[in-house]
Amino acid sequence: MIPGPGRFELPEGLVYLDGNSLGALPTGVADRLSQVVREEWGRGLIRSWNDAGWMQLVGRVAARLAPLVGVDPADLHLGDSTTVSLFKTTVAAARLRPGRRVLVLEPTTFPTDGYVTAAVAELLGLELRWCDPADPLASVDEDTALLSLTHVDFRTGALFDLPGITARAQERGALVLWDLCHSAGAVPVDLTAAGADLAVGCTYKYLNGGPGSPAWLWVAPRHQAAARQPISGWMGHATPFAMARDFEPREGVGSFASGTPPVLALSALEASLEAFDGVTVTELRERSLALTERFIELVDEHVGDAVEVVTPREQGRRGSQVSLRHPAAYGVVQALVARDVIGDFRDPDIARFGFAPLYNTLADVETAVERLVLVLEHEEHLDPAYAARNAVT
Ligand SMILES: Cc1ncc(COP(=O)(O)O)c(C=O)c1O
């Protein structure tokens, strides 16, 4: 059963619709962090690597995360940013398809995915090919090593058919790398059932791990023996404390580790994932769809003339956010923030509203639309104070 907002430390009276950017703070995380800092670090000091199980932390977090993305925890690695995880998995994928020269990705992908893929293409002397987001498979041929896609589009909230695209790209001999930043914790994903190849995702959005919490990466067991990531480091060594001169990778996905695990951040994440205890991905999806559906319905009814819903109306094609197009979208978002409804803005004209199924309610949806109506009616979005943008929008 979904625990609801009581499981989170949300400020009274605030409607928080930005869990697709930074998830809310689950109860228990602050206490756990304080204990790790004061007891494990402060008193245990170096002994805590053994006594407090710091070396097993990645495995413990993986065990909590695995059911949300349909994998075995043993095949997950956590510890880097999403960007670095994309770099490691993209290089590994290209090396798994040595005869093929092309990396395919779509132009509306999250910028970091594009930058990393272009950098890997340059590094390995490969070709970068931009596909049509409406039909990514049209660009996948016998020369394609990798198709790299974000499962849910960060601007529009549109959802790709992960199993279908994976299967069809694989028929052409290509691998597929999925970025699940906007899926894990809100949209059901079963990487194993889909026969997927590789995936990455952040943990600070719907997984509520906190700002900059470590990302995860997954490599299908069938690829692990041959997969070689580019940042060999001592934590990916089979015997790190043997301090051997030559690198010998750990077995399995452990070879994707590079340096010392971020213990504080992983501890916060471990505690935050307890908010998913007893919740099934089916329940999450049902709640998420109920929220986005109702939001779209109310927007259509009350401000349908003023904004355009750019998120697909078909449920099967929608992630867990709804994006509205408005020429003064930045002002709309800021005026809503001033009325205690937090969403965010994406250039040039998108107001985004993320619905975190763990803590958002239908009452949040109603309040948000009521205040959106007021903002537009009173033209609060045109306030000159919103002419200049903040660094983070
Ligand atoms: C789809 C997607 N990929 C990657 C990232 C960010 O990567 P990183 O965790 O390295 O900042 C984001 C951040 O919002 C994202 O939405």
C-alpha cells in the first residue's frame, strides 16, 4: 500500500510537484544520516568500513532498488553520477560491438546523454547519428553498435516502448542503453523481462535519495563477462587491498566500480528507499496515472484555452509528469511558486509538473490547478520580477 505524504517531511501547505527533479525528504533519512555521521564516522572512524558494513552499502542499496526496475541486485552498481554512469556504459556497449561504427541517439534527449554519447564517439572514433524521436528504430542498421534512449522525455513526459524498441533494435544486432532517470520509482520497468542490455538512472528524483545522490547502472548478466568500462579503478579490482600493480577486474558488474563509494550519500539513499517498503510498482503506476489524468482533465476544463498540454494523453505513452506549453511559462512557474505550488520550467516554453506517486495526492492536483487559474486570471505570470531567470529554473 502507498504510505502517502505522511512518510515525507514536506512543509505544511506546500504543493510539491517537482519530485521529477528533486524528490522530497522521506522521514527517517535525517536521523539515519546524523547517526552515520556522528556514530559511524565520528566514533567508529576507519573501523566503520568493516564494523558498520560500509563496503556492503552498495549491495544493500541495490537490493532495495532492484525490484523497482526488475533486475537482480547483483547486476547493479551504484556510486557515480548519471553522467559518469552513461559514459561507462556507453563505452562498454561500443566495445561489445567492435565491428559496428555508429552510436544512435535522439535529439530531444537530456543534454548530458547527448554530450556523453558525442564524447564517446569522438574518443573511440565512432559516428554519432541523430534519430527521429518519433521513430528511433529507423536509424538503427547493421552498422549500429548502440541505440541510447531516455525512457521518459524530460521535457514532454512522453514514454518510449522499452520492451518493443529493445527487441527490434536487438534484431538488427544493436545494443540498447536506457536512461531511466524519469522512470525508476514512478513508472514500472522490468529490464529482465524486456531482455534489455544496459541501463542507468539517477536516484534523486522519484527515488528521493537527496540532491546529487549516486546514480545506478545495470548491465545484463549475459554481457558482464565481456563488458569493459573505461575508468578502471581500485574499487573495481578483484582484490583492492592486495594493492597489485596490474588491474584485474572484479567479476560481474562490480568491475564498473572505480573509486571509494560515497558512504554518506549511499546511507541517505538506503534510508530513503525504505519509503517504498510494501509498495508495488503496479500501485505506483496506478497512482501516478490517476494523478496525471486528473491534472490533464482539470487543466483542459479550466485553462485549456491558455495552455497546451504537450504530454501524451494516451496513458501508455505517458511517464509521471505533465508538461504545459505557455509563451510565458517561466513566469507561470514562478508565480505558482509564489503561491506555494512548486513545479519547474524548461526552456523555451515548458512548465513541468511532476507527480510523485509516493506522496502526491489528488488534493495536490486540485490545489495546483486552482492556483494556476488564479495566476493566469490575475496575470501574475507577467510580473516584471520574473523577466530575469534564476540559475536553476
Ligand atoms: C534523463 C536524465 N539523464 C541524466 C540526468 C542528469 O545526470 P546527472 O545525475 O549526472 O546530473 C538527468 C537530470 O535531470 C536526466 O533527467
